[in-house]
Amino acid sequence: MSVQSKPVLSPLGAALAGALGGCFSNAVVYPLDVAKTRIQVASSDGKVKDKADLSILSVLLKIYKKDGVSGLFRGFGATMLNTFSMQYAYFFFYSLVRGTYIKRMMRKLPPGSKMPALSTAMELLLGAVAGALAQIFTIPVAVIATRQQVGRPNVSKGKGVITSDNEKSDDSFLTVANEIIENEGVSGLWSGLKPGLVLTVNPAITYGVFERVKNLVLIASKNDSSKMSPGLNFLVGAFSKTLATIVTYPYIMAKVRIQARNGDSEDAVEHEEELPPPQSYRHAKNKDASAVAILKRVWKREGFLGWYQGMQAQIVKAVLSQGVLFMSKEQFEHWAILILLFTARLSTRKS
């Protein structure tokens, strides 16, 4: 006899729960997100005086000293919009794709049979398909958020973000979007799509490993339910995200550099006591800015370790946010159900 251990949310409910949880977990660690983005796009080909300048604490302190608290939350609105849309799209497509696959498999089983656990390979494949679909629809917001976080360079000494005509720049969502379209065309909003599609394996690894380790933990603890404690959820989620980040990090770094390429002109900026200078590909029209080409240039300048510049910041931010997400996932599922019920009641009353 087939038994379900807990109610299964609809794709809409799972998407809403994942989006709410993703926004909350990323908001908690947002300054770390700004710092890791700055570190990832920083040029380390001799322009950064000391590797310590690329530490999380050093970058956070320099951002705070230069721009105050607002600098630590630069691009917050766009990032939350990107997080919500990306998480919503991912969880929606993941739930839809996974549910459709399970239903098709159940039809092939004898009546009353229990659906066997999906293999790790299948979990990864389903996650990758869901991630690819989510990337296509949401990457423009990610590009805008990345460029807001990186900001523009200083062309003269002084505080604030200064443009070449010495006026404070407008880094609002629409302004940045318009600049991207004017400079690179509409396709510029999809910068980094190719490495982004490759990186769909990241959440696939994360959730695939999480489900596999979760099953092992529950079996080892002889727990008849399908629930782990919040603490175990955090630890398993942190382990899963760390493994996924280590495996995919070079492409993560390359993708961020591609998306941030319009943020500066590295040959026109003075960097005395400033944040690590962003890497730029905008002014080299003949320069290949593909992920593979970027990784080749980094390898040539810095070797294998250059591929992992900023990985510590990426892991700290990703592990904390992913751990918080897994730890609070069930709570947000409850909230999603309440929101959907409330919305349904409002619709019923209006009709």
C-alpha cells in the first residue's frame, strides 16, 4: 500500500515557500553577498597590494568606511527580486518536473506498489532541468543586481560613486537596466546565461545530496517520520551546499565577472586605499569574455588557485543562507499554505 508521510505541496505552493525562504535566508546574510561579489570580480593581477585586501572582513570594512551601512546593502532590492524570482521559478519547475516524473513512474508500477526512492543521478537531472528553466526566465534581474553590487569605479579621489563628469551616479534598477540595453543591447540582460546553464548543476547537487544524506540520517536514527530537527537540517544543508560550491566554483566566479563586466574601466581607475578593483571586459571588444576564456586568462595569470579566488566568501555566504533556508523550509511551507488559502478566500469573495 502506498503511504505518503506528509502532505505534498502543489508546484505553486512549493514555489512560494521556496521563494519566501530564499528571500529571508539571503536577507539575513546580505552584506556577505555584496562582499563576495566584490571579491569575485576583483582583479588580482598585481593591482591588489595584499591578498588580505580580499578577505571578507577587509572588504566589508572598506565598503562601510566608504559608503556606510547603505553600501553594505547596495542592490538589495534587485537582489531580493532576483532571489524571489529565481527561487520561485526553481522550486516551481523542480516540483512540477519531479512530480510529473514520479506520476509517470507510478503508472508503470503494479497497483498498490510503493514508489522507490529516486536515484541520485535522477535527482541531479531533475534539478538541472528545473534550474535551466529558472535561469532563462530570471537571469536579467541577476545581471542588474550584480552590477548594482559592484557599482562604478572612482575616476577621482573622494567618497561616493563618481562618474567621469563628477556627478553622483544613479544606480537604480531601471537606470542600470537601460544602461545595459544601450551599451550591449537587450542580449546584455542575459549576460552569463551559458555559464548559468552549466551552473544549474549547483542546486541540483545541493538538493540531490541533501535528500540522499537526509534519507541516510533518518535511516541511521531509525526515525519513522520524514522530518529532521532544525539543527540537523542546517548541518545537512550546509554540507550539501559546501560540496556543490567547491565543485562548481570556477564557473561561479566566471559568471559573476561576465555579468559585472560593464561596471568599470580598469585602465582608468586609481585604486589607492580603495576596494579591490573590479575586473572589466567592456573595453576590450576583441577580447573573448566567455567563461572558458576568462578561466584560461585567470589560469595564465594566477594558476589553479586563481579559479578559487573568493571561494571562502562564497561558501560562508552560501552555507549560511542555504542552512537557514533548509532550517526554516517547513515553516515557510506552512506560511505558503496560509497565503494561498487567504488568496483563495479573497478570490472567492470577489467572485
